[in-house]
Amino acid sequence: MGIDVGTQGLRACLFDLDGNMAAEASTGYPTQRPKASWVEQDPRAWLNALIASVREVFRKSSIPARDVIALSYACTSCTVVALDERGLPLRPALLWMDERARHEADRVTATRHPVLRFAGGREGKESPQWMIPKAMWISDHEPEIFARTRWIVEQTDFFTFHLTGRWTVSRSNAAAKWHYVQERGGLPYDLLEELGYGHLAEKWPREVVPVGTKLGTLSREFASASGLFPGTLVVQGGVDAHAAQVGVGALTPGAMALVIGTSTCHMAQSRSPVFADVWGPYDGPLAEGTFTLGGGQSTSGSVMQWLLENIFGGKFSYQELDALASQVPPGSEGLIALDFFQGNRTPFKDPLARGGLWGLTLRHGPAHLWRAFYEAVAFGTRAILENLDRHGYHVEKLLAAGGGSKSRLWMKIHADVSGRPVQLTLNEEPAALGAAIWAGIGAGIFKGYDEAIARVVHRGDVLSPDGALKEVYDFSYHKYVETYERLKSLMAEMAEFEERREMGKDGNSKEIECK
């Protein structure tokens, strides 16, 4: 069983040993946005969603719970939770896309600590989305909650405890979001001391565990609640994008997983550290002795959902808009969109970047807007690929995964814009499949990634770039980059102005308990 804990909901998937899905079920949960850059969820909703989804899987499949050999889980990162001794939340979780801790992130960056380059890339720039800035924010802005907090961990570690009773940190998450670097001693306790936040270490688990490692059998309490068999093996899970990278088989140098969901993650492997303007090189999140490079866009599928609901009023389906947009010429007849609805992760690393659209005329309609934002996300991917190229890592092909990969139009636009072939996969739910592969490795079903991928990952069509579109997409891409460069100071001024207005209305941030 592979469990994919996503931004909008949780999906439990049961696979046979050849990667075919026997049954799946999903359960959604709400997201709260109390301020412009704040995004929160109730961790209890995740547990309820897992129990509901697992029970529905067994109802659909009629497969006995005893026949589930092992399970693992792929979670959003860095979604930070503050928990009491029993693992219960003291406040809503700070979702991965929450950007409130940008001032704390700037303080981390200012240390110029050597570990920062292994997550923050060439310049060692800290993201406000990561563990240390978010934990600093809770400590500074909600001291009473912080004092009552026993554990500050990620969503992944929250599930580990509730499934097994153990407190661990997944190396997948630690390398990507906690500055875990093995050659520098593991977790960065000296960085915490330098920042004056050594007390944070007391709230972190000490055991860092690689993905695919046996953790033990399922707790009787959770087995009873979910209908799973108590003897089912639980295997260490990790970051959803890392799981999807495994689920599409993008583990050889030059192959990049293009995982498009609410956001987009661009994951690639390297045998040596590459310092560019993407996240990483993460030290061994998937396997010892390899480095993972992680580009990303904070909003992609979420932008399309926003258009669908807020601009088009739900009058169209995704399929209808794709059909209409396929009739619009490449370049969207002069529209340039910016996809930075929740800042830019990479390569600009700008939490104050914002979305935009220009070039509108009375000729433009919904299909033009739809295509323009499809192209904007593809331009963001191209910016990441070009940055990697400049720093010595060349991506030869993209292996697509996630809900966005179901749009053949969007994937073809990615191929045409990037100049790289896009390989589709036939497996549904690649993040859940990647988690199931971790479960299979932990259970000894597969000797390692090579055997597992050869057996369970099934390839689909390859979409090749159309050279005839290079000129129009080169022009539009450069306008996309230039638009950001010209507007970034205005975006920053506006974001900071709105932040001051929020503080003026509310005063200092208030404690919000998770009831």
C-alpha cells in the first residue's frame, strides 16, 4: 500500500507486485488561508482522511487486510506541525507553501553556514517554507504554544508516530528541508546554536531514518481504527516529490521527474553535488552516495484551479478548456502570464513574487487565458532547466507525473517550450507508487530501486518538441523572464505594504489553537 498525502487530500492505493493498482480511495480536507502568505491545515483531518481512505480501499477491493505485506507514505514537505507528548496538534500545521517566515529565513541565510549550500543551492539561500524558519516563527510569535510543544516535526514524521508509535525524522525530509548533511555531522545543531535557537533541537527527534527502512509493525490502535492488519509492516516514508521521482523511474543522471500537482517539482539525481539556483544538492534523500537536485514552482495546478473557479466560475471542465486552448496558437496571441501566485521557489527564489497577466485585448477569451498560464508554468520549468545547464547539469528528458501530466496539451507545451522530450507514464498515482516501492524494498520484495522500477513502472508515449515552434516560444519565454525582472521591485513593495496593513489591523500574530 502506498499512501500519498497531498495538499488537497489523501489517497491510499493498493498495488499488486507488478505495479498494477488493485484499488484506491481518496479523501479531501480543507485548507485555511488566514492571511495572504499564510496557509494552514488541521493535522487531525489528515488522520481522519487516512482512516477513511484505507477503509474505502478494502471495501472496494475485497482484498483481506492480512494480504497487505507492507505500507509506506509520501507526504508534502515542509509541512510543519507543533505537537504535544501524545502527538496531538497544538495549532494548525504550517503548510509547505506557507511563506510567513520570510524574515526568519533571511536570518538563516545571513549566517552563510556551510550546510546551506546543500539545500539552498549556489548562494545558500534559505526558503521561508523550510523547517528552521517555520520553527523560529512559532518560537518567536507563539511562545506559549512553543512552550507547550514537545515535538516540532513534519507531516511525514507525524504519520510515522501515529502508525508506529516511533519518533523519527525521514532522511528524505531532513536532507531537503532540515539541512541534514552527513559529512558535516547530520542535523545542523551548530546552525541552531549560531542563530540563538539551540532550544529547537530539543523538539526534534534524534533518529534520522532513510526511506525504505523497516520501522516495525502497525500499531494496534491505528490498525483497529483503519481496518489494517496489526502485523502489517510500516516502512519509512518521505517527501511526496521524491516518491514521485521513484514512481516514474527518474533515478539516472539526465532524467528529470516533472511532477505537476498543486505545485510543480523538478527532481533529478546526480552522482556528485551540483550547486545551481535550484534547491539542493540534497545529501542522500533517496539513496546513500547520491545527490538530489530539486527545482520547483509553488503554484501550477493550483493556478489552473483558481482560474477554473474564480475567473471562469466553474462553467468549463478541464477537458473543455484543453480542447479550446488547443485551438489557440502557441504564444497565446500575445499574452504573457506569471505563475507566481504564492511566490517563486526556483530559480528566482522570491517569496514576494506575484502572479500577473499582460497583453490583453478584446480578442482574448477563456481559452487564451488557459493556454497562457499553461505556457507560464512551462516557462518556469524552462528557467530551471536553463539554470541547471549554466551550472553543469544537463537534463536530457522529462518524465511526467502528477495530475497535470494527464493533460496531453500541457505536456506537449512543456516539450515545445523546454526543447526536451516528455515521457509519459502509464501508472496512475506515481507518488503513491513510489511509496509502495519503498514499502516493497523495506519488506524485501525488491532488492533495490533498479529491480523495482523495471518491474512496476510502465512507460507511456513520448512527446517530442516541435522545432518549428522554437522561435515563438523563445520570444515569449524571454518576455516572461523580463516581465518578472521589471516587476519584482513593485511586487515586493506591494507585498510588504499589504503585510504592514495586515499587522496594523490585527496587531501581532495571535495564537490559534487546533480544537
